[in-house]
Amino acid sequence: MDHGAGVTLRGDAEQTPDSSATAGAASARRSSLAVDLTLLAIVGVLLVAAIGAGALSLYRQLYSPTAFVERYLTLLSEGRAADALTLPGVAIESAALRAAGMPEVSSEALLRRDALASLTDIQAVSETTDGGLTRVTMSYRAGDYAGSTTFDVISDGWIGITPRWRFATSPLAVIDLTVRGSMSFSVNGFTIDKRQISPDLADADPLAAVPLLVFSPGLYSVTVDTPVATAAGTAVVSDSPLVSIPVDLQAQPTAQFVAVVEEQVQNFLTGCATQQVLQPTACPFGYPVQDRIVSPPTWSIVTQPTVTVTPDGADWKIERTEAVAHIDVDIRSLYDGRITRVSEDVPFALRGSIDILADGTASISVTSTDER
């Protein structure tokens, strides 16, 4: 009995370590599984966060209101004016122009690649939303001008799961341009004739302002460079959507034009001197006498005038200038019949007007003046 009991006790002693090892292994497996599950959960959270961050980054870069506005500015910077016009809300109808207090009939001549100046350093500044309206502010450099513009953007529906946007207010503006002294002018090197864009065509008022649609933002330099007129120009920055920008430019006569006018005036006076009368017809000089002349007088121009041309509304005028003619004539006295030889310089003054005709030629009218 004692031996048997001893055997039983030895058996119990041999089985107890095996049970502990099994329990420890199970516990280790449970602990490892918990760690694995925790790691998987962390990886899952990180993956979801990464996907969310990526989606948010993709949204901001491609599908946000800022991305929409940046797309518009990028098209302008690349000279793709036609593509920029196709973005929702860019093109504008006459009713919207009228509602904004601007001319309904505004030319689209400058909404093209050839009239665009450089647009660089485009950066997003801010994006704020108030109700259904998002305001996007962008900075940029238009030519040498550093500026910023705020655009109003609204939802324009969805394409699948991606949102669409449109400008709530068109980013176009109007330059209300008056050019005095020339029917032709250039904007950023693109040449325009008022008669091409005016509703009145050839009958366009040369002093009337010409409304021109332009992109905002944009730098627009207006110059005049014709054989008749020149203007170093003026630059204007369109940096606000749907506003009217008045520009008034006065051209000056070119040296070539003044030289031609002076030559024509001198030829005119030389022609006057061929008339063998005391008062040449339609000429600014003459020699009145009370007596009779023995033979037709002869005239010559001793000093030709120096011509100064200045602007006069849509046309030009010749400022008052002086010259000297010379007359040779024999005069018989009505009192005693004696003949007197007259050889005398005759100072005179003149002024004139110059009209530029539809075909580009100039009509010059010279008149005398008694002012001294």
C-alpha cells in the first residue's frame, strides 16, 4: 500500500510541470495575438489616416475652390485665354454688365492670347466659406506688379464623387478706354482700331470711350505708335473682378507728322506767292493799297514759318506762327500819277487746323491771324 501510494505520488509529480508549460504557452499565444491585433489596429488607423490625408491633399490640389481658381490663373499664365473663358462663370452676358453699371456692349478684342501680359508667382493666400459662398484670395505677379485678388466661388454640382465649382462673380473687368489723337492704339502690343470694335464702325466717334473686356488679374499697357501719333503709354492693372477702369490717353504728334505738316504749309505759302495779285486768294498775307498798280505784283516767301502741331480734340491744330513774305510792285498815284517802286517785306501770322480723314490722310486748313 505504501509502495503503491508512492508510485501514485510520483505520477502526480511528473504531470504538474507539463500542465504549467501548456498554460504558459497558451497565455503567450494570447498575449502575442493581442499585440498583433493591436498592431493591426494601429496600422489600420494609420492607413485610414493616410488615406484621409491623401484624399484631403488630393481634394485641395484638384477639387477645392482654391484649386479651381488656381486653374484659372494658370491658364492665364500660360496664355490660354480661350480655355480660361470656358471655365464656369468666367464668360459674362450683357445683363450682368448692365447690372454692374458697366456698358452692355463691351468688346472682347482683348480676351485673347496676344493681349495677355505675363502672370507669375501664383500662390494661394486664403480660403474662407460663408454659407454657400467661398472666397478665395490669390497672390501673383502681373508683369512687375505684385498683387492679390479675391474671387467669389460657389458650388456647381458634382461629377460623380468630385465637386464642381463656378465663379459667383465673373473675374472679367472692363477698361473704359479713351484715346485722343488716334483711331488706332495697341494694348500689350496687340493693335486695335476703334472703327473695328465700335458698333458704329467707320462712323465711330473718335473721342468716345471704348469699353474693352479684360481678364482679372492682368496688366494692360496702352500705347499709340502710328506715323501720325505717338504715346509712350500708360499701364493699368485689372485686379478686381467686374469693375470698370477708366483710362484716358492723349497721343502727341510724331516728328515725322510735324515735318510733313510743315512741308505742306510751306508748299501752300509758296503756291500763294505765285498769285500776281495784291491779296492772294485764301492766303494769309496781302498788301492793300489805295492807288493803282502799274503791273501785276510778284511775291516771294522770305521766311517760312516754323510749325508746331498740338492736339485739338480728335484732331490737331497748328499753333500761331509767324513768317515773312516779300512783294515787288509798281504803284501809280491817283493824286499826281507818279509811279513808285515798292519792294517790301510783309510780315504775317497764321494758324491752322488738321483733320485726319477716314483713309488716314490729313486735310490741312491754314488761316491768317492779325494777332502779334
